[in-house]
Amino acid sequence: MTLDFDEGDELRALRSAVADLGSRYGQAYFLEQARSGGRTDALWAEAGKAGFLGVNLPEEHGGGGGGMVELSIVLEELGAAGCPLLMMVVSPAICGTVIGRFGTPEQKDRWLPGLADGSTTMGFAITEPDAGSNSHEITTVARRDGDGWVLRGQKVWISGVDQADALLVVGRLADGPTGTLRPALFVVPTDAPGLTASAIPMEIVSPERQFQVFLDDVRLPDDALVGHPDQGIAQLFAGLNPERVMAAAYSLGVARLAMRKATEYARERQVWGTPIGAHQGLAHPLAACQIEIECARLMTQKAAWLIDAGQDAGLAANSAKYAAAEAAVHAVDQAIQTHGGNGLSQEYGVAALLAMSRVSRIAPVSREMILSFVAQHDLRLPRSY
Ligand SMILES: Cc1cc2nc3c(=O)[nH]c(=O)nc-3n(C[C@H](O)[C@H](O)[C@H](O)COP(=O)(O)OP(=O)(O)OC[C@H]3O[C@@H](n4cnc5c(N)ncnc54)[C@H](O)[C@@H]3O)c2cc1C
């Protein structure tokens, strides 16, 4: 008998401590930073100091020694409190995992303590304008230059370049003898000569912004290449399942926030002498949303657990991300409907969640690509592309 759905005292304590921190800042802080062009540095720094950002990283490098179960709890609770920190998906989850598993001892010493306490933030750059979802087609290339590298290419939709000290860039190595291109990961400081970034104007109400990044013959030292040149694919995949679990946690936080707002409003608001939440036209869709959230949360916990147990988590992580994104889209839509006109006002902060909830259907991997993945790998259906 090993199946156990009880999170236990330690994880409950973590949830509660993060929820306390998140509620001290709250959605008002998050939206104010977003609308004034500010950033979430204060919250990020406090979460880092409390050990929340590095809860998944190894203790010997300043982390909490936990895993994705703990880190996804942190992001879910911050989101539920109104502060879904998108950079948690990339900095500790992807970059921390990849460097923690594959980095050289020097790379671990250099990067992990800062990622763990939040004093260093790292972005992740794989998407390119022409390749889009088809990452096999990326064209950012690294070539040898003396005992270092020169990186050239272009990336798009890269989150938090303004917050990041460095980017973990997925490029390709020109393989001398065969001429083929192999994926490889490089740590590129955001102030490296030749790296420029421009913010993409977005309709997402968030202080965490997206950027286009140009790598114009960026010179890098030999040790900018993470791990071993032959392990590029394995390294990349090691980061992708944590990314999907964190995207699910992000969506769960947004969904829970929408549901809290909707149910509080539905209990109070009266237009026919009874709270609007008594009408089944509102109560049933809200209840359905709640069930979707709970199912998505169970799937997220399972995927996080599989990653931490070192087991194959591809299907679970993709399914969790899909389920949580759908739950968030439905919960935010229903929360807006529940608020009537107020649902579209700035005052109630519900419409502010709209684009944010849609992000999860698109990034880091779109709903359609997940469905194709499940169709091929779980249902063994032929692929169309
Ligand atoms: C807010 C935000 C933050 C992001 N942050 C980062 C980041 O930090 N780092 C990073 O590298 N990237 C980031 N991304 C990029 C993100 O991962 C991509 O947007 C995503 O992978 C989709 O790629 P695309 O936008 O090029 O869409 P496309 O690949 O052009 O797809 C467009 C549409 O076509 C569909 N489609 C494509 N191929 C198929 C197919 N074979 N079958 C069916 N449908 C298909 C897609 O599902 C989608 O609906 C971010 C994106 C957003 C919106």
C-alpha cells in the first residue's frame, strides 16, 4: 500500500507559508507593477530569501533539496494569491534542473546558488520566429572560435530578458565531420556584447514581459556550453517536463484565483433578492470548473512526482499542462460571466486574467502539439506532420 493522496505536514506548511507571502503582495501589487511598467523584483527577492524559489535545487548548492512537487506548490500558491511568477517556470525549473543535472562542477558552483536564492535569474530561449512549434528547425548556430564559441541567431517570445542575468539558449553545434547540426545549450549573459533584446508589446496584464532576442556573433567562453556536447538532446528534455509541470502550476494558480473571486462575488451579489450563486445557471458551471481544477491538480502532482522519482514523465507532464490550461481558461471565462459587467472592469481584476489564462493554451507547448503527442505516444495513432 503506497498510494497516498495526503500531501503531509511539510508540504501543507510550504503551501501555507507561500500563500502568506503571496497574499502580503496580492493581485493589487501584481497589477500595479504591470500597469506602471514596474517589475516583481521585491516579491522575487523575498521568495528567494525564504528558500521558495530554490526549493527544488540541491542542498549542496543552496537549494532546498526538494523537487518539482515542492516547486510547483510554490508557483500554484503564488498564482492563487494573485502573483503568478512566470519566471519560476524558466529560472529554477528549466535552467536550475538542466544545470543541476548536467552542468560541470564549476557551472553548478557558478549558477545554482544564485538561482536558488533568487539573486540570479535565468531565462530560457528556444523559440525562433521561423521554427515556431517545430523546434527541430531552429537555426541559431554556435561555431568554434579559438577555445570559445560564437553564437548567431534570433529568438522570440523570450520571457523576462529584462529580469534575467543570463539566458539558457538552445542552439545548434555545427558538427565538423558530418556537417549535421546537433542541439546544444549555452549560458549567455544578457549583457554579452552582440546580444540585444526588444520588448514585444503584449495584451497580457503582467509585469513579466516577452522579448525578441538577437544574437549577433556573441562571443562566449568555452564553459558557456552546458554539460557535454553529445548530451544536448537529453539535457533539453530534462528541462522540458519540469517546464510543463510549472506551466500547469501557473494555470492552476490563475484558475484558483478566478474561482475565489467568482465564488466570493456569487455569494454576495443579489439581483432577485437571492445571491446570484444560488442560481444553478451560475452554480453548475462554477462547480464544473472546480472539478476540472481538482483533476488538473491531481495530474500535476502525479507528473511532478514522476519527475522527482526519476521516472518517465512525458505523458503525465503534457497531460497535466493541457488539463490545467483548459481548467484556467474555463475558470476565468466563468468568473467573468459571474461578475456581469464588473467582470470586465479593472476594479475586480478578473478580465486581467483573461490573456494570462490563454497563455497556458499556447506556451510553452500549444494545446494542439500536446494532443498530437498524446495521440501518437499514448494512442499510437500515425502522425500528420
Ligand atoms: C507569454 C509567452 C511566453 C513565452 N515564453 C517563452 C520563453 O521564455 N522561451 C521560449 O523559448 N519561448 C517562449 N514562448 C514561446 C512559446 O513556447 C511558443 O509561442 C509556442 O511554442 C508556440 O509557438 P508559436 O507561437 O511559434 O506558434 P506556431 O508554432 O506558429 O503555431 C501556431 C498555431 O498552429 C498550431 N500548430 C502548429 N503546428 C501544428 C501541428 N503540427 N498540428 C496542429 N496544430 C499545429 C499551434 O498549436 C498553434 O495553435 C512564450 C510564448 C508566450 C505567448
